[in-house]
Amino acid sequence: MKKRLFTPGPTPVPETVMLKMAEPIIHHRNPEFGEILTRVHQNLQYLFQTTQPVVVLTCSGTGGVESTFVSLFSPGDTIITANGGKFGERWVKMPKAYGLNVVELKIEWGKGATPEMIKAALAEHPEAKAVYVVHSETSTGTATDVKAIAKVIREHSNALVCVDGITAVGAHEMKFDEWGIDVCVTGSQKGLMIPPGLAFVALSQRAIEKMETSTLPKFYFDLRRAVKSWQGNDTPWTPAVSLIIGVDAALVMLKEEGIENIWARHEKLANGIRAGVTAIGLKLFSDSASFAVTPVWLPEGVEWKKFNKILKSKYGITIAGGQDDYAGKIFRLSHLGYYDEFDMVTMITALEMTLKECGYAFEVGTGVQAVIKSFIK
Ligand SMILES: *Cc1c(COP(=O)(O)O)cnc(C)c1O
């Protein structure tokens, strides 16, 4: 059986990248590795659209965000977090664990944070040292207008603009320097098309300066060390060598495609899959669609367990379910990373075949047709 992954992390890995990672291991202090890391650093700056440091950490995306909390702040500092899903919630819990004072802006699942909401929170908490927002909330498939939010934060405060870009980078427009972002984190198993295990943290000069006064305990995740090593195209500790070799190959592919084309491709695939699911009568979950993942309400009478089992065991397709209150109520289809139009046709075909088997009534082929039409219009 051919297995296909349609989850928002891990995402499929291109064959050429897998082959690179299978090559014999090299030493991370060899000049050969130095060359690779130098190219990775340069291409990461292209990916984030920045001339400032983007450091590579050996950990998952969550570790990347943790490094920002411990490296930037001191106990008792106030930060504002917009929480509209599982990941927003994590950026409430994590800084609390470190003794930070967290102002939580709760947002209904499926809706994005608004500039007005952030502006009001900053007026109420002028002491806030940073605002954390999730660019693409993976649990709800919802995008946030980071550009507009960064503008409001910059105009009304000195707070750092901190972005969880873990499923946004490589799917949504991100102009780190132009938009005045201070911190943006992503992970390797999302838009970067390699297996889990690396985090990438882009840092502004303001963020780097802020680190000098931070007193939270830190060692492995001390971004001052990471930035210092970055200046010499090195890492403080043994990095995940094979993953860095993999991401080098993946970044070369991304550079060749061109960042604007990548953003446009994600938008096109997202629109295609949305056209397909709505054509067969399914309802979309989010008001503000992410280009990385599309959450869809399960139709009445279709049971998630059965639906998911058929997809997985009969057709080899893995998708993501709903989380928390939406477990068993929604499912999530990913189009983040190494996908093209034909993958979307495959996904909707599998969906149609499975829904039919689950007894959902619709005309077979309607979804497939809508997907194709959306691509050739
Ligand atoms: C996947 C994800 C994370 C967590 O990253 P891990 O690599 O699982 O630690 C954080 N935020 C968002 C938006 C994600 O999609």
C-alpha cells in the first residue's frame, strides 16, 4: 500500500532530500559542514526575508519558542499572548511555567487575533515586554494578519513582536524585516519539508539587545550563545548534522522555486481543497483560512473513528483529527510543504471514496471536479 501523509507536521519529505540525509555522517567541525551551515544560514534569511540572524536549534518547534522565553525575559516580566487554539494555549502555559506574568487574550477557535484587540491589550498593559501571536494556528487552520498586528504593536508600544510561524513560514507571506518582526520561530517538519528535529529562530537587533538584560536561567537554549556561534557559521553544541544536510537540500529547492511562488502555491492548493470540500456539501471550520491546513466539519452521521480508519487502513492516507472540544467533530487536511495540484486531487478523491463508504450522500466526483476547476480557471 502506498502511504500518503496529509498532516500539518510531519509533512512529506522530497526523495532528493531523503537521499542527502542518508549519506555517511560528517563531523560538524569539518570545513565541509561549515560550508553547508553557511549556505543554510543564508537561505534561511531568504526564507524569512531578513538580513538578521536566523539560528538553527536542535529541538522541535516548541523548543525554539522556549528558547525565546528564557533568552529574552526575566521573572515577573509581562507578556501578552493571543490564544485561539492549542498552540496559542501553549504560549500561555509555557511562560507561566517560567514565572512570567501572562496576559491571555482568549479568542474563539476558528477566529484570528485582530489588531484592535492587540491595541487595546497594549493600552491596558503598557508594561508588556512582548506580544506573542500564532501566524497560522494549526489546531484551527486559522491565519492571523501578522503584518497588521506588528504595525499596531510597533506604533503603540516598545513590546517585541514575537511570532509562532511554525506552520506559516513557507506557506504565508512573511517579511520579517519589512514588517518589523522581532522573533519568528519555525520547525523542520512543517513548511521546510524535512523530518522533525530542528527549530529555526529569526531574531531582530532589538531582540538581541533585549537578551543582555534577561535573567531567567538558561543554558542549552541560551540564544546569546546561538547568535554568537551563528556569526561564525557554527553552532554552540553538536547539531543534528543529517537534518541540517537535509534542510540545506530543501532550502535550495525552496530558493529555486522562489518565495513568492511558494506562497502563491500554498494559497492555490488551499483554495483548491476548499472548493472541493464545499462542493460536496461539507462546511469549513475557520473564518480566516490558513494556507497550510484546512479544517472541515465532519458531516452529520459520519463517525470520525470509522472515517479515519477507512482512510488510513484501506487507502493509506493519514490526515489530522480535531483537538480538545473539536475532537471527533472536525478533521484537518494539510497542504503545507511538498505538495502540488495532483496531491490535492488525490486527497479529495480519497475523501469522496471514504465518505461514500460512511454513508454520506453526495454525487461522486463533484469534489474532484471542483478541485480541478479551481486549478485551471
Ligand atoms: C507544530 C506546531 C508547533 C509545535 O511544534 P513541535 O515541533 O511539535 O514542537 C507550534 N506551533 C504551531 C503553530 C505548530 O503547528
